[in-house]
Amino acid sequence: MRTATTVEASGGESWSGTADFVVEAEKLGLDICWVAEAWGSDAPAALGYYAALTDRMLLGSGVIQLGTRTPAAVAQTAVTLSNLSGGRFVLGLGASGPQVMEGLHGVPFARPLRRMRETVEIVRQVLDGGKLAYSGTEFTIPLRGSEAVPMRLSTRAEHRLPLYLAALSPAMLRLTGEVADGWLGTSFVPEGAAGAYFAHLDEGLARAGRTRGDLDVCQGAEVAFAPDEEALGAMTARRRKELAFSLGGMGSASTNFYNNAYSRQGWADVAAEVRERWQAGDRDGATALVTDEMVLGTTLIGTEAMVRERLRVWRAAGVDTVRLYPAGDTLEARLATLGRAIELVREVEDTP
């Protein structure tokens, strides 16, 4: 398995602190650093900066959100970052959710599957270097009824540009298998992943005449090391509220892709009740419903032996790239956790 992490340029520490983390992560041997966008700092600006600070590591947008830029602007950004970094950029796209799209950006979230498919088609048409002419349900280029004629970018992509999709719903997973080079996943329980995720990815791959080997499965989870069982209990207790927020507070009142994903992996009743209590304002009640099993099943938290074994399970389930979110209260602590996790991934890879 390859190793990756995700940062947000403005998330949780100083701008310079995040940059230091990225630089040091490359020195530790990390393969890919994804830069999140969400509702904080934008990803492309930070990616350009990190490209100037690093030499080897791949850098990815994790993710650029549909609706925040036109498809042509996404393609321009991708070409620019790829050329600037010497071919180290990976384009990650995601539909986001109604709260961010409509509540922050003021653009409709409707028909995300169709918008994603058309965006991918337009981006790839731009990357091919020809004049852009596209007629779809969501996008028509040039604008219908205008005097404009098709155009091409005045710059060309100098390197191959892989495209990953962030997907949780069955329909978006099928699209990912059909059109993407990689899948950016989350809320991953390897024991339930075959039915919840891989069946849909494989259906999309089959549509396109492809196999699992044509798709990089990139899954992420928090990694933290506990010296003993008592410390592990304290760790899981602190993380129950975070999981309760994902199940009950993410998305909108009617749309929560995280809740749906957990429901498909064996926790439908709990996920539904957590959401109901969270939406009613009973945060403590929602948190109390989250079990240690749920926390440990969806993270890489435990003693070193436990984390090593979970990594083996992830690999056996079909994960190609493990995205590590290292715990730690300081930059040094996070880097120490990341470094040890990278070593464990290498140990697992070296073990038949």
C-alpha cells in the first residue's frame, strides 16, 4: 500500500505549521499529500505553495468541490498545478453536499451525479488539448445562443493527470469505477466494504471494461497509538462525539452521506437514532449511542500491534493507498505518529 495524508491549509494550526508538516511528511517518505477545501481555505492556492516546498511527493486536491468553479476552470487549475509541480499533481473532485453548496456558495446541489459525469468529460476534453465544444444536460459550451465559438486553452498539460473522485453513494461509486483513476473514500469499515462500496465500484468498472487493478482505492482514517488498553479506552471515548457529529450533524437535515455509508455497513439502527438525537439537539444522547466497536472499526486507533493488524485487514479488503490522519497535540507529535504509521505500512507490505 502507498501512504497518504490530508491537510487543510488553515485547519487547526498556523499556516506555516501546516507547511512544515507537509515538508516533514515528505521527508518521512509519504507518497501523497491531499489538500482539503471544505468550507475553509481553498485547495489550489495551498497546493501551488506546497509544490514549491516539496520535490518528490504527489500533491492532490482532496477535493475541489463541484459548483465552486466551472469545469473549464477546474481543468485550467489542474493543468497549471500539474505543470508547476513537474507532473506531481492529482486532481480530486467531489460533489460536497447541499449545506456547503447551497448554504455557502449559493449554487444548487441538485443532480450531483450528472454534474460530476459532465464535469469529468469536460475536464478530459480540455486536457486532450482540442477546442472545447460540449453539449450536455448541465453544461453547454460555448454558451447556447451566444456568438462565441469553441476555444482551447493556450497552455497544454505536460504530464499525465490522474483524476480521483470522492464518493460514498452507490451511484457515485459506480461512476467512480466507470470513469476515474482512483477513489477517495471515507467512513470505511473493511468488514462491510464489499457490499457497501466495492460491489458498486466493480459494477462501474465492468461497465467500462475495466478491472480493480485500473482503480487506486484510497481510504483514510485517523491513526493514533495507545500504550495500553486503559489509554485506548480514553482515546475511543474522546472520539465518540466526533463520530456522532459525522452521523448526525454532517450534511443537511435530509441528506447525510456519512450516515448512509455507516448504515450500509451494519449500523443502520444506531446511525438513524444518533442522527435523530443530534438533530433534536441532544448531543450527549447521540454521543452515548456510539460504541467503541464503531470507533475502532472505522479508524486505525490502538496499540501498535492492533494498528498493524488493522492495516493487514485494510490491505486484504482491497485498499491500495492508506490515507493517514495522525493524532497529536503538537506538530512533533503528529509527525511522530505519521512516521510510525508509515513504518507499519511498510512492514505490512513486506509481510506475505
